[in-house]
Amino acid sequence: MPEYQNIFTRLQVRGPIYPGVPLDHRHNGRQARTGINHLFGMLGDAQVGPIYLGMTGVLSIFFGFIAFEIIGLVMLDSVNWNLSQFIRQLPWLALEPPSPAYGLQFPPLNEGGWWIM
């Protein structure tokens, strides 16, 4: 039954579930199920899955986690491992770059070496 719709009416469009980009014969295919999530549909596309990262996707997630961990631990070290001070000062904490006095050589970790890593 047709309903009246305009730009102010909230509407979630649902089409057939997309199985993803076709994979070549070397891959086993996707084992994960796909589905529709109503809450995700309020923000954008409601379809969840299929997810295929591949080797570069897995490596990017791994190195992103390592970078996040290094930055977080250096910031926590700058407040002397005090969690309450870390939360209070979080907007002002930073991982500072090395001073220009070091030129192209690798500075000590506490004087900007973590920023290079």
C-alpha cells in the first residue's frame, strides 16, 4: 500500500542484500552471514557484512593498533602513569616531534623519538 513520503518523513530503504565484490578462484569465499540492522539504517546503510579485508586490510588494522598503543602509552607516561590525570588532561596531551637540533639523526625516545616511530 503506498504511503505519503516527503523529505521530512523518516524512511529506511531496503533492497536485496549485496553479497560483496566477487572473489577469484583462489579464495574460499565468505563464511560470514549478512543482515540488516535497523539502528545502522538510521545513520546510513543498514546492511552489515560481508567483510573481506585481505592481507593489506589486516596489516593496516594491526599497524594502526600498534600506533594507537604507542601514542596512548607515551601520553600515559607523560602524566606519570596516573589514570585520573590522563583522563583529565587528555585534550592537552600530545606526542611532540623532536627539536630541529637533532637534524636528520634519530633522537632519544623521550625527546621526540616516539614521534618518529
